[in-house]
Amino acid sequence: MAIRTLSTLGDLAGKTVLIRCDFNVPLQDGAITDEGRIVASLPTLRALLEQGAKVVAMSHLGRPKGAPEAQYSLEPVAARLGELLETSVAFATDTVGEDAERVRTALQDGQLALLENLRFDPRETSKDADERAAFAGELAAGADVFVSDGFGVVHREQASVYEIAKALPSAAGMLVERELEVLSRLTDSPEHPYAVVLGGSKVSDKLGVIEHLLPRVDRLLIGGGMLFTFLAAQGHGVASSLLEDDQLDRVRGYLQQAKELGVELLLPTDIVVAAAFDADAEHETVAADAIGQSSFGKDGIGLDIGPDSAAAFAEAIRSAATVFWNGPMGVFEMPAFAHGTKAVAQALTEIDGLSVVGGGDSAAAVRQLGFADDAFGHISTGGGASLEFLEGARLPGLEALGL
């Protein structure tokens, strides 16, 4: 997909640049617990500031209901952004009101400001295009150009993503450009053997990416909660494990299609089954076709892939030249059920080729488990956007930047 990049905007010295970032980071008691998305935005912000632009950054955080909510304020992000950039970041307590106007007007060349949470205004996510356009027009007031650098939202038709790109001369930032470069390699020119590792809770969340990538891959590895629907589709009982009955026929179709295409579809051979969904729950490892025969009977719930499966998955990953991973192998937030996810992450750091962590829970998992970002070829900042790109879906935020 050809898009306009920063170089198409010309000299930005002295110009006011409105930039859409994705600072939707997790907060706990007002503290940022994973600053990956903030760090990923720094190269573009530095490039703009070094050119002498007046930079006004904007983002959403969480899911407020169209009005200010203190727990979703971007003020902690402004503070951390200033520390990382080693400069002061002015913070506006609104988006298009008096304070935003004051902050924007006071900006000097090479200075940065951050507006309050975009979703405090209901027009940002309105289903009415005219309402979104009106909000975009107010955001654009006083700005010379718009830079789209929030890859995690490019699949959304929202005011600060879609309409704003039409209201001003616009281009993609370096983060979006890098995401497209890497993800395009996964669909257009992957080196083989090509392995895709999918986890997470639901098969229904991954239908599109399975359909689009199955004809392109050599190996498809299935873990996480979605694996139980695959096991059930093979006729195995899964006790109280997560199961999507309405997807069984579809999954049977994938199993048959993989066989016809010669794709190696790896399912776990052993499962860590617990007495309950609890970090301290009693648990044991059983064969994948004997989940109901665990000590917990029909109440047993699978919460991770077992050690034999983790070793097999790791070997399949290490011997690949291209690997895309989206979705944890188990409930990684609970240490007892994080081993499968950790084994997959470790294997991705050891491949002699391109390793891509597909954002969302996978990105959170690798950081929580102690892996450095630079241990992987690429960590995407957009879980949903990454998947939709790989599905071949329409991404409005990128269409608006097209040449």
C-alpha cells in the first residue's frame, strides 16, 4: 500500500504539526505499567521537533463514555513523554477548548504539547460522519499539516484518524511506515519456512487472519483459549475449558484446508489443567485428548499448553525463517500458567530470520515476562490493526493517507 510519508510534507520548520499518536497505555493507580507505545512514538516526535516544528500530539486512552473521566486522563502520559524526550511537554486539559487554544498558541518552534483524551468528546467516535468531520475541523484549526502515527487506530473510522487526514495536508509518521513495511513482508514476500503462531481466547477473533494466511504459511501453531475449539472439532472433550460451539464447523474446515494445502497445523499434545480460573488453583498436566480425565473431571479448565507442546512449538518456531505471533499460549498473567507463552517468546528471540510480535496481549506478555523489545525483529503497536491488515481488510486511516 503506497502512502504519503513525512518527506512529502516538505520543510516543517516553524509550522504547526498535528500528530495522532497511540498513547493508549495501561495505567494502574495513575502509573503507566507498559510504556511500549509511548517509546514507539519517539522517533517521529524527535524528527519533527528537530526540524523546528511546533508539535501538537493527540491520542485516546481507554474507553471513556464521551465525557471527561479522571482515570483516563493523558496527564501521566505527558509527564512520561517529557522525561523520555528530555524536554517539557505542555499539557492541555481539553482538546478543542480554551486550554487547548492557549497551549497551542504558546508553542514555540521545536516545542511539544499534548491534548487531553480525544474520547472525552463524543464526536471522536461518533457514527455520524458529519459530527466526526466537525470535530476534526476544530482539531485542525491553526495547524498546517497532519501526521498519522498511531498504528493501533488506523483501522478505525474516527475523527482524529480519518476525517482529520482530509482536513489537512497529511502523511504517515515513521512508526506507521515501519509497521506497514514489516506487515507487508508477512503477506507479500515472507521467507520460508513461514510459521504463524496464534493464541488468545477466541477463534472468532482470528477467523480472518487464519483464512488469509493459511494459503501463505508452512506452519500454523494454535495455542491459548482458542485451541480448545480446535480440539473439540477433532472430537476431543475439553471439560470446562473455553469453547466456541458455533465455530466448530468452521474450524473443521480449517483443519481440512490445512491438510489439502500441505500446511503443518500444530496443536498442543498436552495441556495444563486447573481446578479453577485462579492464580493459586491446583493444576496438573494431562494429554490434550484426556482433559476430562484430569483430577478435576468435568470441572477442569485448560489454562496453558503443556511442557511437551511448549518444546515442540519452540522447535517449530526456531527452525522457521519468518514468524508472526499473535496471542498468548495461556493465562500468562498468572505465573503458573505463563510457561507456554514464555517458551514461544524465547524461541522467537532465537530465530535466524524475521520475528514479529503482533501487538496487544502478546506485546504485553513479552515485556511482563522480562524480554527486551529489541530481542525481536518487530513488536507491533497495533494488535487489532495488525490482524486486520493481515486479513486484507479495509483500514480507513491508511486509505486517507494514500497517494
